[in-house]
Amino acid sequence: MLAEALEHLVQGIVTHPEDVRIRDKELRHGRMLEVRVHPDDVGKVIGRQGRTASALRTVVQALAGREQVRVDFVDVDRKPGRGRR
């Protein structure tokens, strides 16, 4: 339910809603929702000084109740397995 709610919220923000992907992963200390969007929409999802991302995290935490949920916004331009230089 959390992944679907987050996907709905993000699709309402972006220009390319068909490119929104939410990956739900089970971790040792809770769940992680990984958000991927079209490269042109990354700025819209993050927002000025991270305000939109923070608001999305707040909504997801409120929906999760006592469950620990982490929301990550993945940089789609970065290749997997490669760190920043």
C-alpha cells in the first residue's frame, strides 16, 4: 500500500508519470522505497532545498505508522556500483 501511495503522489508531481518506478525492498531494520523518475523530473521530485522530498517522506512515514520506512530518491544518471568522485 505504501509503494502505491508514494507512486500516486510522485506521478502527480512529475511531467513524465509513465516513467515513475517505485521499488519496495525489505531491509533488516524495516523497508526501503526506492523512487526512480525520468531524468528531467528529478528536480521536481527533490524540490527546492529538498522540501518536496522531505514532504513525501513525511507522508509515507505517517501512512506507515510504527513501521520503519526509508524513502530514497535514486539518481538515474549514476551507474550502479560506481561511487561519486
